[in-house]
Amino acid sequence: MAYALPEAVWTSAEVEARLGPLYERLGLPEGRLELMTGIRERRFWPVEYRASEASALAGEAVLAKTGFARDEMELLVHAAVCRDRLEPATASYVHAALRLDSRTQIFDLSNACLGFLNAMVLAGGMIESGQIERALICSGENGRPLMEHTLAELLKPEQTRKSIKPYFANLTIGAGAVAAVLCRTELAPNRPHLRAAAVATDTSHSGLCEGDSAGEGLAMLTDSEELLVAGIGVAKAAWGRFCAVTGWNVNTPDRVITHQVGSAHTRALFEALGLAAEQDFSTFETLGNIGSVSCPLTLARAMEAGAYGPGQKAALLGIGSGLSSLMLALEWPEG
């Protein structure tokens, strides 16, 4: 695994400073954004920075680490929420930037914040069935257009304490990219193994978080409170199936990596599933919510920091708007 991050850092205090007229008009206390989310800062690329450029950055970094040749990549998946345009697939631009082989199958896979984990399961199935031996999964998210659009909307004079609530989740969004190479076990016997997956889906909640293009920017409206409650319910169902298929329990994983929403979500999720806070490894404090990048990037950072290593098990607990929860079991062999 490998990742890439923008250089520009936006603190929560700086975001609130941009919203100064709104805070003053509605009498909102400064510091509420960090207090409510636990997010101190996030990073952004420029507004015009494309998803394919971010994906290719992480893809280049992971190719440099694997030792595999570029022409050995038989599948490329761009698994982000952000895409360059509707057609062609953003994966085509990533493929060109990485100079991959003409035999490489390419496509985009999008499922809100679950896209990367979905792509891991899909690629794993293709490897297990013998269709391919190696797959490259990339995701690049840039929340800058969404942030800029949100700030502009919130500064409109007609906004009230009630009308601003659906915009709050947008202020937690950041930017980043991540990539992973999946292959047959024999080709990388000492790397983490993907052992199992379990899913739960409840599409009755598909209207709780909706995003779309808005002129030159992006727009998203979220019922944060209801989404938290519904998301925990879906995650509990997925966790029950996950334990059944893996034989694991709350004490089995040495490390738990979740989708990085914020402190309230993490606390509620761990309490609902009976997991210990010591099992957690988080990045939302300094990176915010990076959509499909958040969970795999946090895994990569945990590996980099030695928080997940050989001889240990890790549970990836993903959740995406829609709602759906996908959980993966990783085992890293000794030696």
C-alpha cells in the first residue's frame, strides 16, 4: 500500500474564520467544528486538481514499492467518489499516467466511501477465480470543490441555524489518495492476506446523504444525526455476519480500522460493537474525512507506524452512504 497527501493544510479554526460573518450573525461559538468532530485540520489540493492526478500519485508510489513490473498489472480500478468526468472512465486517465500495459483491464468502481473496499473484494474474487494474478486499486479524492461550494452557501444571508445543519458534514471533508496492489498469496507470502468479508445493506436510508455536481463545484446535504444512528445499525448487522464468517469476536483483531468520520462516530461505533478503544487507529484528527480514501489510507498509515504488523489481525470496518457496511478481515503472517 501507498498514499499521497496534498501539502496545503486547512485547520478547523481557519475554516471557521472563513465563516466569520455567519458565526457572528447567528451567534455561533468559535471552536465548535473541532469540538464536535475531533478534526483539527484537513488537507486540500487546488480546486482544479483532478481525481485521476491524485489516483496516479498514489498508484506511482505503490508501484515503486511492490517490485512488480508495470506490465504485470492485469487490472486497474479507480475506486473514488470523485471522477474527472462521466465519460471516459477516470481509470483511463490513471492508466495513461501510470503507463500501464495494453492488456490491463480498466474501470471505475463507485460506492460512496466504500468504493475502495468494494474494489478489494472484487479484485480478490477475480484473483481467486484465476482471471488475473495482480490488481492495482487507486483512489483519489479532493474535497476542495465541495468545501468551497459549502462555504459560499453558508455565507448567504438567508441561512438560519436550522438551514445550515445539512451542510455541517461537508466541513469535515479533506483530500488525499491511496493505492494498493492485490495479488495471489504465493507472489507476496509475507504481506497481509485478505481472508474474508461480510456486508449489510439498508437502502431505506439512501436519502440521508446525497451529493451531486453544482455548476463548477460539488454539493452535498447530510442529515448527520440520522445518518449516525442508521449507520451504526447497519454496522451492527455487518459485524454479526463478519464474526460468523470469520469465527472472530471483539477480542480477535489486534487493530481495527474504520471509515474516518470523526470522534463521535468512532466512539458510537466502538461502543455499539463492544470493541475496545485501544484497538483503534485513527487519522481523522489531521486528515478529516477523505471519502473512499479514508479507511485504506488509515490502514496504510497504521502499517507505516508499526501499529499493524506481522503476526497480527486487522478488521477494516467500512461504511458508505446508501447505506451499506462492508467489513474485511486481514491476517499478516509472521516473518
